[in-house]
Amino acid sequence: MAVAPIYELKCSCNQYPWGRQGSNSLSARLCAKQPGWDGKGPKDQDFKIKEDTPYAEMWMGTYPVLPVYTATTGEDLQDVVDRNPKELLGESLLQKFGHSKIPFLPKVLSIAKALPLQVHPNKKLASQLHEKKPDQFTDPNHKPEIALALGDFEAFCGFKPLKHVANLMKLDALKKFLPQAQKPDFDDQQLKAVVRNMLEADDQTVKDTYKALTSVSPADCDGDDYIPKLAPRLAEQYSEADPGILVALITMNYMQLKAGQGLYIPADGIHAYLSGDIIECMARSNNVLNTGFCPRAERDNVELFTSCLTFTPHAPEECMLPKKDYKNSKNGKSVVYSPPLSEFDVLETNLKSGEKEILAPIKGPGILLATKGGAKMRANDKQVQLSEGQCFFVAQGTELEFEAGGEGLQMHMSFCE
């Protein structure tokens, strides 16, 4: 059988409690629009949005937890790739990674409340954890990731500048979390101690501190006047005794992004997304350590969590991932988000009604999603109608042409070369 330049995919959507309810979830709406959920294709399940169910993430990769299938045959995409790795992935990618796994995992997230306060272990620690606890840490890989806002998006990401944290720690309610042996200058080791002390605090201590923060004057928050306003919202979502509230509000950058803005989360970078719809892409991994914004029974070891924290970035602007002109865009209608890693980049194409774009071939695979609108799409010599919610695997060496329909087109494609 000849290898096709594109394969239409059927994706699935998981149902974590932090997801948006029913049809308010973009991830669920996009998933439901894909062909193959209508009872006519192979390997079908009946995907009908239930309004009382939270839908969190639509996965678009080949990770075995929630793999994608080809819409026409119902075959696992990874099985298709394994039969034709050179033709679909490209020789350079096979040599770079030494296997035929797609090295990235794209998702659409629909967030109603804070995700767990988390870090993703680096490669060395991930390998160790996978060997010791393969059921919990299901692969030996790291998980740096990016988040691209599709609308208004809130997140806690990275740590505030050290001087800023030090000023906040002068509040009477927070002094008890400072290390006993203090240095003249507040440094990363003291910040690590503060985070550890907050996470290890008993429920009553966290509750008392939370109440003090809700009554503190915004003028005493060193410019972070959101602290007393945001604390009740977080407590309502989880509990006044959740230590994630303290760590997030006092030590982390509170980010408010608009559509088209992006964040980069390095391996071992502390973060917790708070609300919004995003395109997320990460290295091919599902490893995570959680210590806040979740029930106590679901929290990972605090010492392990704090031992692997990285202290870069240390300011909101350092968390941002700027978009750049995409070199393979022939009509200038696409931009690219390029994190400092080798596993993936993500491009975004925006077309008004009737506008066209041509993307030159790349030496690696891609997975694209029509996030909004639709277009006529040509992949080499194959032409299809691309509609909102449709997702395609794109083989290496494939030129893509788009002509937007009446509603225009927004398309995102994760790729590696």
C-alpha cells in the first residue's frame, strides 16, 4: 500500500475534574466534530457531549494512554508509522531519536479551575522514577512543554524575582515559612526552603495563613494586589488548607495571557494553569509530580518535588515564548513558536476568508488541527476539505496549501525536523 502524505485522525478527550463542563469545553467540541464518532467508521465509540461532565484534554499524539486512530481504518497511528518510519518520519528524525515514536504530544486543554501545582521531572530523574514506579511514571522521558493561548488564559508559571518574594515574606503571616538559618540575601536555596515549608505545613497552619492573606491590604503586597482577591477563588476550588494557594500566590508568577501569546515550561519548571483554552505541546511523556491544588492523598513526596525544582525563570517576561515569522511560510500567514529543545515546534496559521497559504515541505512529521473555521487543503497531490475540529498527521516532505473558506481558518501544527 502506498504511503499517503496525510492521514486524518480520530482523537479522544479525557475527563479530569478541572476541565470545562459539557459543551463549554472547546476540547470536547473539537473532538465531537471529528469524523468517525458518528457510528459510520471503524472502531467507533459514541462520543456525545454530556453537559454534566467535565472535559479537559483532547490528545493528538501516539502516547499509549490516549492514542489517536486513523479516521478511515481505525488503526492506531503509531502502527501506521512503525510500518513506514522512513517515509513518514524521515531519515534525519530516526537518526536523531533512535526510534520511530513521534517525539511530541499535542493537546487542546479546556481549563475551568486550577490544575495541580506540578513539575515534570528531567530525563535523569524520569528514568529513575520509571524504573522504580513504572505504573505511576510510565516512560523515562522528560516533559518540557509550551502553552499557546486561544483566548484569555491564566496561569501560575515559574518563580517571581527573588527580591520580590523576599519583600512578600516580610508579611507577618508568612515569616514562619522562612528557613531558620537565613542568609543576608534571599537566594534560591532560601526560596526552596520556603516552598518546602509551605508544602509541608499542617492544615491548620495553611488555613490560618490563607485567612491572613485574604485580609492583607493590597498596598502591602509589593504590587501583587491580586493576592487577597485571588486567594478565595482558589480556596473555593480546592480548600483553605491547600498549600498550593500559598506557593502559587506568594512565590510564583501570576500570568494573564491573550490569544496568540505563549508560555514555555522547562523540565522541572513549576507551574499550574488556572483557566482558559490552550494549545499545549510537550515532549513525548506523561510524567508529573503534584503537590498542591489536589487532595492530600494525591500529592507526591514534597522532598522529591522540591529537590528537582529549577529556578529559571525568575520573572514573568522570562516565562513568555514569543512567536516568530515562519521561514517555510510562502505567503507570510504563519508564525512559529520555537522552544529551546529538539522535540518540536508549533506553528499557527491564520487566514481570512479567501486567503491562501503555502507551507513548504519539512524533513519531519507534523500533526495539524483546524482550530477554527475551515479551508480547502492540498497535501502534495491529495486535496481535502479541512473543517473545524479535523486533525491530520502530515508525513515528512509534504507541501501544504490552504485556501480559507467563508469563516476563515485558524490552524495549529506541531512538528519536528
